[in-house]
Amino acid sequence: MRKLSRGRIVALLGTIGVAATLTACGGGSDTAASGGCDGNIDAGAGITVQWHQGAEAEVKAVQQMVKSFNASQSDVKATLKLVPEADYATSLGGQADSDSVPDVVDTDASKAFTYAWSGDLQPITNCVSDEQKAALLPSIVRQGTYANQLWALGMFDSGLAMYTTKSALKKANVRTPSLEEPWTAEEFTAALGEFKKAGYSKPLDLKKNYGQGEYYSYGFAPIVWSSGGNLLSDDYSTADGELNSDAAVKGLTVFQSWFKSGYVGDNTDDNDFLSGRSAVSWVGHWTYNDYKAKFGDDLLVVPLPDFGEGPRTGQGSWQWAVGSNADADAAWKFIEYTLQPEQQKIIATASGAIPAVTAVAEADPKFGPGGDLELYVKQHEEGISVPRPTTPAYNTVSNAFNQAIQDIIDGRDVKESLDDAVKTIDQDIQDNDGYPDPS
Amino acid sequence: MFSLPGLILLGLFLILPFVFAIYLSFTNQKLASPLPVRWVGFDNYHRVLTDGDFWRAFANNLLFAAVVVPVQTGLALWMAILVNKRIRAAKVFRAIFFLPVVVVMTVAAVIWFLLLDPNRGLVNGFLGAITFGAVEPGWLQSTLWAMPAIIIISIWQGAGFQMIILLAGLQDIPQELYEAASIDGATKRQQFFYVTLPQLRNTLIFVITITMILAFRLFDQVWALTRGGPLNSTDTVMVQLVDTGFERKQIAVASAIAVIFFVVVLSLTLIQRIFLKEERS
């Protein structure tokens, strides 16, 4: 019996120890950033392409893409590797620690830079031609750039908006907002009251069912930006005076008031908006197909409220990056292929997201002038979308910020929550010697 | 000699990693960092021990153990005695009581999440109906009720396992003792206190010790349901450890938490062993 009980404690601690051992073995061998394209594809190059196994339609599209890529040319043979989305960050972390990041790997927006910094990715700055770059949405290039180098490119971009219906606005007698004249935060708060009076039991759906995680950072950082605050200082050296600034506290206090007034539904069945309990759903581009199928022409897509500095939205999505052990030219040949118009159309249809190539986005009637989702393209073109900080510190920023959001939702003092987040972030930046740029 | 293969495995997968954890806790090792690893002495320990969140998590662990150990053991004993009776449906009860143990905790957690939904869940629907809406706790969404919810789920899931161990102990008790007791005129109640309990002593100590260690290891249900929230009300040391090590990539600090936690649980187990001595035959 004694053996068993002690064994259990040791087993539990051992798990941590094993992980630590792996780190100790992998950590030292990483080299600083180097590499990139030299114009030659090594003979007989085979590459591994890694994709997160999330939405079924996207996976099918990527599988199709790899197949048609292999059929279209004979220089590079691509093999697809799928990793479940739920474990993706852990898997990629493990690959980085054992120096075995695949040749082409997709990464979730700014999380790419953790691996750029650790030397597990190589920059693709000299792979992309100027014309290729100019054809992309500016937001795509911005999301892939860190330390004056281009590290990653997405096949598509994301966006946030609020979905509502014409009939709900009419019923509650609320005006229709636009990008030129968005709802102000006060106006929106008042509108929520009107919706409630009009019979919507939980007028606002904030996708609380997604739970604390990257979505909370992505979905609610726009409140901080729109209020005049920021997640980090412009040089990414500190969060103090930015994330806990009076402006940010003010904006998030309004956010908290929606919970205190009982406007926000828990959305446990992910059905608050569709079933008519909510009048407004604050979420990303990915719910459009479902909502459109239900509400048809009654559906409206409107910008997030203006907290003082104009509306803001998140941007950036999964993006391709190149592992440090790869032949960058072979890897780039594949990435380049995914940015061609036909492939762009396929992935945009499958994901419902905004195609990375501006011309493709504009040619799609959904995203074009007068289309339901024109707002998403306009937000990117007019600088209303803000990238999550493109720094290796982002991982910590996101964890600390979404913890603060969770605390604010749970009713904790806004200033205190943000001060705590700032402390965690600044401690991390200090622990990592300010994240010096890879040389 | 015969234990050599076992010892090698233990050494490789348990002892060596733990020695590593002790070593790492004195450095600034991080996951995926190109910076050189430095010796930092007791900095990590200082950081953990002065962190209010760590103590909050530790207090939650203590509270959880203080409730779960007696309640779960008591419940398991009651169930074991019930299914040990020679009644017709005993085997059916035994299966029903053991069923939650077979369910994977993360799966059970998802189901409990829906049951405990404050507005549309079955639990509040029932409570609301029998109290005419007077008692409808916020459960996992409320700082006051989240821990009780975790405790209820844990006991529901864990008691069946203890029941099986206690049942084995009960069946080991010679029937003659009960016969002798009843001839001496002992009531059922006296038989329980003067025959069953003393005979179960070693089994009970084992069950209590294991339950306590499992209680301190509390992680799965919290991670799946609340991630330590709302407002740290269900935070535990294990959640902190995983969060620090893998989400924040601070392996060195996480190692320090592991070492501190090891020392604490070891001392609690030792204290328990002093007060609850096993009888050796």
C-alpha cells in the first residue's frame, strides 16, 4: 500500500518531468533564423504539409489541394499530415522542442511568431515577389510580418461583425448602423435594452459557449482598440499603461455592464441567435452560412460598436509557415499554389472566410459591393481591422488577456483584472529578455 | 534481482524525470525559447510561494479534500454494505453504482455541464420545480456554487471505485464473527461498529489515503468544465501547474510548483500514517 500511494504521487510529477526532459533535449539545438529561398528546388524534394483538422469542409479542400498540386507539377511531392485542432498547439510545441517542425505548417495567426523566435521557422521574405505581395489583402501581409521579415501567409483572412435581422431592428425600433455610422457603445447598450423590452430574453449572443481561449482574445480585443487602449505598447515592450489604461478600463466596463444587466446569453446550445432568444450575435465570418440559411434576406451584417475611436475588428487566421529544416523553395512552391485564384475560390467556399487575394475576394458577389459580407473586405481595406500583436510574446498576451476577459465576465473589478494581466505579460517579457529579434 | 526490470522502468520514467524536475526548478528553462538557460537559485520558489493565485488554488485543494474524503468514503461504505446484502437486486445495484467509474471523466464532464446549465439544465429544472423557483444555483457559472458542483461530480464519479475496494474488504470478514456477535445478542448497529468497522480498518485506511491523494490531484473535471474559474473559485494546484508549464511555457516555474506540491502531499500522507496506523498481522 505504501508503494502504491507514493507511486501515484511520483507518477503524477513524473509526467511533468518527462515533458521537461524533452525540453532540455530539444531546446539547445535550435539555431537563429536563417535560410529562405535560393531559387533552386533541391532534386527529388518531398515536403510534408501539416494542417489543423478542424472544420470538415476545410480539411477536404486542403486534401484536394495537395492532390491537385502533386498532379500539376513533378518537382515537388507534397504529403498531407492532419493534426487534430484541439491538440494542435501542444503538438506543434512538441515538434518545435524536438526540432521536427514539418516543411509547410499552418499556424494560428500571431502564434506563428513564438516559433519564428525560437528558430523553428524560416522567413519567406525572399520567396515572395513584389507582385505576389501586392495582390494580397494588406491585412494578410501584416499578419505574417515580424522583425522586418515575412514568416507566414494565410490563404484567407477572418473578420468580426455583429449579425442581426431587419425584423429585430424594426420590432425594437432601433436604427440600422453602417460602417460610416456605427452604433456607439452607449447607443448599442440602449439598443440591447430595447431588444429586451421587445421580447428577446437574452438580446446579445457573445458566443460565450466558445469559452475562455483564443476566441476571447480575438473577439474582444477590438473593444480595447476601439476605446483607445492597446494590448501592448507599439514597440511590444510592455502592456503597462496600454491594456490597463483608463480608455481600456472604460470600454471593458461597458462590456461588463451587458453581463450585469443580464443582456448576454450563455448560449450553451450554440443556438441563442438562431432560436430567437438573441437579437444580435457578435461573432466572426464563420457563422455566416448557418445564419444565412436560417434568416435569408432578413439577415444583416453590421460593424462592432464604436467605443470612441471608431469601430475595430480582429483579423488574421490560420497561415502557412515554413519549418526551419525545409527546402524553402519547395515549400514555397506549394504555398504559392494555394494562393492561385482557383485554389483561393475552393478554400474560400469551404471556409466561408475572406480570400487572401484581393481580386478573388472582390470577384465573389458575397464580398463584392452590395454583398452581405462586403463589410468584412472593407474593414480590411480601410484599416479598421487590427492584427493581434505580431510578437512572440503574443502567446502570453493572449492567455493573460483572455483570463482578464473571463474575470470581467464573472464580475471582477475591470481595472484589477487588467492590472493582473499586465503583471503577467510584463513578467513574461522580462523573463524572456524582452524577446530579442532573431538575427 | 527479479525486481530489476521494474526498477529500471521506475527509474527511467519516474525517478529520473522527477530528479530532472528538481534540477529544472532552479533554472529559467522555458519551452521553445532560444535564450540560454541560466541558474536562478530559489527565484522560481520565491515566485510561486508569493503568488496569491497559488495559495488560492492550494486552499481550494484543501477544501475539496476536506469535503470529498469523508463524504466519498462514507458514501462508498454505505453503498458497499448495501450491495453486500443478500438481496435480489444486489448485482444490479452493484453495476449501477460502478457505472460512473467506467465513464471517462471528460465525457462525464460534458454531460454534467449540460445537466448543470443554470437556465435550461435538468438539475435546476428539478430544484426549481420542487422549491417553486426559490433554489436555482448558478452552478459552474457562479463563484459560490462552482466548487460544490465540482465536488458533487467528483463524488458521483469516484465513489464506485472505493465501493469495490470496500466490498472486497467486507467479503473478507469471516461470517462466524457475525454469527458469534448475534449469539451474544449484538444488534445490527453494534455489529457494524464492533465487527465491521474494526475488521475493515486496513481497507478503510487504504481508501482514505488514496482518496486524499486523488483529491489533491484534482484536474480533469476542472480543466474540462471551468478551467479554474469563475474567478479562481475552482482553481487547483494541478491546473496551475499545467497552465504555467504548457500554456505559459514556463517549465521551470511549473517544476517548482511540482516539487512544492510533492513535498506537501508527501507530508500530509506521512502525517496521516502516523495518526492512522495499520494493523499488521
